[in-house]
Amino acid sequence: MFKECIENVRKKTPLIHNITNYVTVNDVANALLACGASPIMSDDWEEVEEITSLCDGLSINIGTLNKNTIPSMFLAGKKANELKHKVLLDPVGAGASKLRTDTAVKLMKEVKFNAIRGNISEIKALALGRGNTKGVDANVADMVTEDSLNNAVDFVKTFAKEAGCIVAVTGAIDLVTDGNQCYVIRNGRAEMGKITGTGCQLSAIMTAFLVANPDRELEAAAAAVCTMGLAGEIGWSNMQPSEGNSTYRNRIIDAIYKMDGEMLEKGARYEIR
């Protein structure tokens, strides 16, 4: 049950190592705190192995990758694998440049990931080794809609089997699969796309959920996606006429902080295919 997934995060307070996007690092840390986990942000190659050894899970986000952080991602990822920690990849902007795509594809080859979370264009870029993304947003032609849903579910299931891990595709309709079953999730608000970093926050939260629920990765990943989507709905319902996207960002984090198992169980909207 999703109720137990979020309650386990709050009970176990997992410590999550984040090599993440400079644009959203503060929001990522606060989102982890809001869901009951604890964050460490470290991306210098001289310490990442030591830092990840102290933690319970690792979230690698390539949003602002550079020549200094790329080696850190591989070092931390391999150390986390050695320690049998949960590891997640967020391939931000994969397909937008050769560097991003090649780095993400190489990470998949050299690091064993428990989950990969991205938009549909980023996931397609990983599957093809190339792609066509518009900045870090999904290409409009790739967006998952009710009309394209069956094909999208088949695609992500196939990719998850090939990748050997959970794959979460987030967008207007979210898909979370282990290659066999796929959660089709309809929580969230379109306005969340006006905030930088909801995806980055979700990747960190998902890592915490995976760590706290080690024996049910698919359910934990789906619960994390529902948590973020539901927080977007609750946050939007609390918005005042004079408020904009900056306040909305804070209201989403507040909603995560206030969310309990009963709220998540009641508010999660999904089907399994």
C-alpha cells in the first residue's frame, strides 16, 4: 500500500546523497526533508565515495553536468553499487546534446541503477542513444496522451526490461514500470510545469522511497510519483489570487511536508496495466 511506503520514509529517515542540478539543489534538499528523509549534497570527486558510503541511497541528476561532476557521478555510482545502496538516474536533457546523452548512456552501462526517472523524450534518448528534446522539456510529439498511452506503456515496459530497473516517465500522464506491470498515474497539475525543479525533487524523493521500501521497488516508485502529483494538486488548491509560481513551489513542498499515509492513499489516482 502507498500508505506504508510514505510512512516507512518518515519512520526510517533515509540519508540520500545527491549529485544534482545546481538550478534546483535547494528545493531538492527541502523536498527530501519534507518527505521525512535527509539530504547530503556533494559532487567533488575527492569526497563523493566517502560521502555516499555514509548514506543510504544515491540520486544522480545530470541537469548541470560538467567535466568536474561527471567523474564524480561514476565514482559515487560504483561505490553505491559496491555497498548495495539504491541508486537512481535522472537524465535531465538527455537528447539535447551529445555530452548529456553520451554521459547518461555510459552511466547506464557502468552503474547499476534501481530506477531511472525522466520525461518521455529523455527516456527515448536513452533508448536510442540519441534524441530530440526541447531544452529539458518533453518534445511535444513525444508527450504521453490518452491517444498514445497504449504505445507509451509498451515502450516503457520494453525499455525497463532492457535496462533491468524501474523506469518512471513523468508528464501529463505518469508511467512507472518494472517491465511487467505499469502504474498509469493521473495525479498532478499542468501548472507544475511552470516551476523549475519538480522533476528533480521527485527524483530525490523517489530515491528515499526506494531506500525505505527495499523489497517493493515498483510500488515505492509509484508512491513517490503520486506523492509529488498529489502535492501539486493540494498546493494549487491553496493558492491565493495574488500568488504565482514562486509561491506555488513553496506550497508544493509544504504539501509534501503535511502529507500522511491516509492522504496519499485517498488522493492517489492510478491504474495498473
